[in-house]
Amino acid sequence: MALPVSPLAPKSFPDLPVIAGVRFATAAAGIKYKNRTDVLLAVFDAGTSVAGVLTRSKCSSAAVDWCKVNLGGGVARALVVNSGNANAFTGQKGKQSVEQTAAIAAKAVGCSVEEIFLASTGVIGEPLDASKFSGVLDNMAGQLNDLPWMEPAKAIMTTDTFPKLSAASIDIDGVEICINGIAKGSGMIAPDMATMLSFVFTDMPIKAEVLQALLGRHVKTSFNAITVDSDTSTSDTLLAFATGRATGIEPIETLDDPRAEIFGEALRDVLFDLAIQVVRDGEGATKQVAVHVEGATSDESAFRIAKSIADSPLVKTAIAGEDANWGRVVMAVGKAGEPADRDKLSIRFGDLLVARNGERAANYDEAATSAYMKGEELEVTASLGLGEGRATVYTCDLTHGYIAINGDYRS
């Protein structure tokens, strides 16, 4: 499916550095389309720690179920990702497919199947023929490189219109530590963990349990704070791999280590950057929107109200039409099922106060607000006046493009 590049796509892409202990290759295995790169194999040095956060969908994919089991071991030697087929809702065939894929990968890399991690994205309900990986993964294992990172970012795309990459480098104990991340996601995005697929790689020596705790903490304000269409995928997978190959630095073994906070902040930056790129590539998106809720009874309540606003088709279509229809924000606040007082509610579009204390603001300026709505990056703020709770959810508008893409998805 050839899609026009999102108008919110970055004008340039970062050149991600080498991560010591990580090598990768991509290939075309014909999973869904011919002559299209659709498989990524990443191989890690022995001793690589792994952490992950996976979809909470009760209809999770076979690859997600596989990762749930292997994450308990805390070590990884290889990652296999395919696009074009989600291997979800495929019954015993799906289970057999991941087992066969892992066996092929383990033989190609020279490790146990417990050290293999899998992720799949694409159409739900179609069996994934694991024999397509036979020979392909063997060839890929003999063609591994540590650059360029653009290749794996492209290999995991489905309806994405641009590859998503991010990186951070930090100084810890006088040693430069690198964190690289790639992601894919465009539709079926209302993560209850992460995004469709995202993979983070670092040379930091860090214990798997600490990496897991940091990943779980920072996913809340990154991937779990975005929504494109209110739908959580069966395949959502976020995995982080730490090779420990940075030299001259002691490993982080507990959360009490002050270096864990420093590393965690850099990890958060990478996760947040990737999450925002997913929003900016939302299917049919033309605008990025930050929905802020303040003055709620708790942060949790604020988040649920912000999500109600960000998920509302009426709010999102008004934004697409550049219509300053703040009444739809009122509606979304009221339906959230959270504490709210109509007569204390105020709403801002950007810095423009449009409603105050339960009615239209006395100085409301329709022309100025309509002009603001023509921008590509917008902010909507709902102030409840009930407490100190606050949260932000990031979303995009809802256009005819979303319908066209999803109406033709399997065609």
C-alpha cells in the first residue's frame, strides 16, 4: 500500500551511532508482499540483558506470548521481527509458527531458543508460514552489520509513512553511554503498555531487573500517553536490550544506584521522542495535539479525562476541520466518568481562554482561536479546579485519510 508521507514527518533523520554488541541485517522474505524488506534480525553479544513491556490485550499475538515467557530469563542473543503478518488470532498454528521461527533463528545465531525474542506486525488472523524464514535467517546471520540503523527502522514498517529513529548519549562515570531506539506505529494506537513495535538498544551494563523497572516507569509518560484511534493492538511490544559493552564502567545493579536515574532520564527521552513520532505518523494525520488536564482530583483521574478528550472522534474531527469547537471538549470531559464540576471548568486552546467557570469566556475571540487551529501543533487544556492532579495525552486529528487507509488495509 503506497501512502503519501505524513505532512508531520521529520525533515531529516538522525544518524544513530554504533551500539557495541549489536549487529543486524534485513531481508525480503515475502511475508505479504514480494520484493519488500519485511524481516529484521538483530544479534547481541553474550551477556546482553533484556527487558520488555507488552500489550495487555486479552487477544495477544503468538509472538507476544513467546516474549512473555522468555523475558523471565533476562538474557537475549537475538531479535527477529517481521512485518506484513501479525501472527495474531492464529490458534495453535500461531504457537507452532513462533516455535519454528525461534528454532530457525537459534540455529542461525548459535544460541538457545530461550534467548530468542520475536515480534510480528501486520494483518490479524492470517497464519504466518514460518518456513519463509528458513534459509533467510541463515543468510542474514552471515551478513550482519552495525550500521546504518535506518535499515532496521524501515524493515519493521507497515502503514507507517516514515521510519522512526531516536538516540541519546550521556556521560556516566566519564564514559559515553549510547541509547538507540526504533519504532513502528501508525494505526491501532492506544497503547496499554507501549506502541505497536519499539526496540531500544544500549551499551550500558545494567541488570535486567533494573532495566525492567526503568522501562516500566518511563513508558507511562511516553508510549502509554499517546493515542491515534483509541485501539490497542494485539501485538504491542516494547523491548530494551543492554549489551553491557561500554568499557570502563561498573554495571548498574540496583535502582538505588544514582546512575540509574541518569540513565533512566536518557531512556525516557528516547521513548518519548519515538512516541511523538508515532503520533505524527498517525494514519491520515495532519496535526499533532497535546491534551493537558489540570486541577483534577488525582493524576490518574486527570489522565482518564485527557484520554477521553484525545480519543473523542468529535474532538479529533473538529481539529481536522480547524474548527474551534470547544463544546466538544466539554462533552469529552463530562463523559469521562471522573469527578468534574461544570461550573468550575475552564478550557484553553493554546494560550487562548475559550471557556471559563462553566461558560464561554467573556473575552473569547472566535477569529483568533480559528487562526490558532490552523497550526500543525496544537494544545488543548482543560482546567477542572478540583485539585492538584494533572496529566498530558498526545494525539492527532482524525481525517478522511484514516478511513481510506483502513478501508483498504487488506485490499
